Amino acid sequence: MKLYAAWTFLSYIIRHKYFVGRELIRMGLYRQAITHDLSKLLPNEFIPNVIFTDAKNNKAKDNKTKKKKIKSEKMKEIRSSFLLSRLIHCHRNRHHYVYWRMANGVVRTFPMPEKYIKEMVADWLGQQRAITGKSMYVEETIRKAKEKDKSIKMHWESKLIFNQLMDELAERAGNNL
Ligand SMILES: [Zn+2]
């Protein structure tokens, strides 16, 4: 069944939590090192992620054998449930800046407590660590953050703290830590 996909997603969560946890411990945020992204294990986040992972695995297989069995309609449905689970995740977890935004006609942003801004940065560092590996992940995180800077719509006070944290990261990268 989808056991393989469930395992793939679970091992991704463990790996992600490990890398993010290291950064959070470094920042002295021990409680968040434990709680980070735990909601991904709840059914309405876990199941859509597993189904999406499974569909991606099958698609890769079908492309290899040139079968392309997955109907795009079905894939659209799977993708939409996956995106909904992302939205639910962002509104459950305060380390996502989307949590601090209200889009009700006008987009209103609220100040994000510093510990969650730090968790957000740790989240990005952890993601890059898993993709890039040990040597360049801090630099890569800074580069990616600069790339999407304009689309990061945070409260101005939070953005100041965020920029300060990015400067500290640049310093860390410069020191090759
Ligand atoms: Zn998260």
C-alpha cells in the first residue's frame, strides 16, 4: 500500500527535526527543538503528505516506464489536499510568518515574537542542511532568503529582527562556523 510513502515522509520529518533541532539548541530554544513541526504527525497533515509522496513516487516510476498512468485530474485533487494540509500547518505553527497575517480583503500583519522568527530561520537552515549538506548550507540559506526577500510579507518590526538574524548568519558564514 502506501506504507513505503508513509515511511519516506516519516523519515523526512525525523531528519528535518534533527537538523532544525540542532539549530534551535544552538539558539537556546530547547522547547521548540522538541515541538518543532510535531503537528505534521496529525492525521490532517500526515495523510495528505503521504498520499502526495506516494503519487510523486508513482509518477516517477510511470515516467520511467513511459506509462504515465496517473491521471492529471487525480493528481490535481491530491495536490490540492496537500496544499490544504500546508495551509493548516502554517496556521497551527507560529514559526510560519503566514500565521501572523490576516488576509481579509486587506492584508494585515502582526508582530511575530522573536523566538518564532528564530525558529523560522532554524527551519530554513535545517532545510538547506538536508539539501546542501554541511559545508555551504548557511550561505545557501542566506542566498535563498535574499532571493525571496520581497515576497516575505512580515510586520515591519519582525522584519527588522529577521534582517538582524540574517546579518548574524552572514557573520557566522564568514567565520566559517
Ligand atoms: Zn513548519
